Amino acid sequence: MRLEFSEADERFRKEIAGWLENNLTGEFEQLKFRGGPGDEHMFPAERQAWEQKLAEGGWTCVGWPEVYGGRGCTIEQQVIFFEEYARAGAPGRVGHIGEGLAGPTIIAFGNDYHQQKYLPGILAGTELWCQGYSEPGAGSDLANVKTKARFDASAGKWLLNGQKVWTSLAHEADFCFVIARTDPDSVGHNGLGFFLVAMDQPGVDVRPIQQLTGTSEFNEVFFDDAQCDAQDIVGEPGQGWAVAMGLLGFERGVSTLGQQMQFQNELNDIVALAKENGAAEDPVIRQRIACAHADLKIMRYNAMRMLSGQDGSDGSLQKEALIYKLFWSNWHRDLGELAMDVMGPAHQVLAGKPYELTRLQSLFLFVRADTIYGGTNEIQRNIIAERGLGMPKEPRWPAK
């Protein structure tokens, strides 16, 4: 496990810290500490402008290989980038799905056509992405997808039909990577394709899903003969599952460090409030804050351990990565409850719509979903048992 930083790494730290200090000012000053979990609806246009500001400074896609326009940063330097980004209070990234998921997947599994067509827009912060995985009947059980892709040879196009749900930032995205069934008679992991689909076309209908917070940062997306070019499938028809699993490896990769830095900012806010309103005098509250702090450190060390065990070329990770989603989602849910207890009972009552939630109130409501999306706790435990510990697979009904 690599935990030490070299002199070159510390020079890199000064570089990014100095750039953030000089640029997170003026029109971008209002974005400090905004756009995190439960707050993603705030300042969408301004945060996209910030994305392009980052690109101008060469601070998007820092972990991408230089040949694809990135900085080729080491794991240690990427850790430093996320640490300093969070320390400066820089806003939640609207381009994180493209930078952290679509881009690395296209680099690892795509061809020259995909890389030349899609990577520049991600790198420049001008093209945003969303993820077309979950469906009403295929949430945690991703292999149960029903969306179909049919190739129209006369038009040279793939035609997609189906529904995706819980699609974060689909209303702002330019492109979506979509898992769809290329073989209509296939079941399970077989017969799937991984498609790169433009969102701005007649065959794509994005409908917001309003949450408890009153916001709608995720959506349901309907495909009705939505088109993508013949070349816009990554891998061959039937290889979609392998590409999708490779992408999930990147999701458990270095981008987790940025998430942890956001968690640290949230914990810092809770600690500051507890000191201000006297909640810190309660020994139980103090103990819960201490436990949250300790568990966040454990989360970081495990992330460093799992990142130290990969070469970064295909998104594959050590088995330590299997526990990450289960650990952080439960920790974050508990942090939301701690926030409410620190704020006190009066903050559990709102007069009525329109709700004017504080950031910590939004956090509490938002984290209700953490243990569900991206694979429920039950699914995560099955993954740990079956893939990590080699235990017998859970019995399943025969596929229809």
C-alpha cells in the first residue's frame, strides 16, 4: 500500500493548490462547496463553465495517459489532486461520469474511432455523459436488462428501444453509454452490447424523477428507435457484459478518492456545527463524530490499498474493492443521521413547499438512496460472498 509522497509529488501538490487558489475566484467563488451529494441541482451552467475552466488549465482527466490528452498522473498524484480539490472547496464535477467512467472505458475497450470521436469533448469539458444501465426490472440485477438494440443494415444504424431509470444528469448529458440486448432471445450476461448514444435526437425522451428533496438530478430515459452509428458499439455484439464490468472497475477506482474528499467536507461541516450549537458537549455525539472520522480514514486506506494493486489498464481491481460500496454507502447514510442529530429536532420540520433545505438537510434525505443505487446492500453482500470469498452462489429461479 503506497501512502508516502515524493518531492515531485509535493511539487505537484503546490501546483494544483496554487491553480485552484488563483482560479476559484470571481464568478466561480459562489461554487465553493456546492454541487455535492444532494446538491447537484445547484449552479448547473456555472459548474459546466468551471469544467471548461479546469480543462483550460489542464486539470481534467489528470489520470488519463498523455497520449489521450491526460497528464498521465500516478496514483499518488491523483490522490493529491482530489485532496487539494476538496481542500479548496471546489464544486462537484458535472463531467465526472465522462471523465471517470466513459473515458477510461473507451480508452481500455474502444478503438481509434471511438477515442478520436469522444475523448476530446470529455477532455475539454464541453460534452457531458450519463449512464444507461439500470431499468425498472434490472436495477441491482443488471444482467436482466430488456432494452433491445437492432441493427438496421439498410441505414447502417443501431436502433435502440427500451427504458432506463435512475439516470443521473441525463437532462444535461450530451451522450449516454447504454447496455442493450443485441440478441433478443438471449438471457443473463449473454447477448449484450455496449452502445454510445447521442442524447439530442428524436428517439430519446428524458423525464425527470422528483425526489424527497424536491430536486430531480436523475431521470428515466425512454428510447424509441434511438439511433447510433454502426461503429458506436464498443466491442462486438455479445461482448457488452465484459465492457460493462470493466467500467464498474473504474467506478471502484481512483474516482472514489474524490468522493471521500467530499465526505470529509461534509464531516467538517457537521463538526463545525456541533461546536457552534453545543451538540459537541454531548458525549454520545462526540463518540459518533469520532467513529465517523475513524471510519473515513479506514475508507481512505482501503482505497489506497486497492488502487495500489491494479495497473490501471483495464479497470481491474483487487478483491478489497468488493467491500467498498457496502462500506461507504452505510457510512454515508449514518453520516446523514448524525447531521440531523447535531442540527436538532427543529430541523426535522419544514413549513411546506417550496422546501428551502440546508445542505445538511439535503444530505440526510439524499443518502437514503445510497444503500440502494449502484447495487443494494443485499447484492453487495452476495458479490463479496461469491466473488471475494468463493462461497456457493445464491440459488436462482430458472431463466424464462
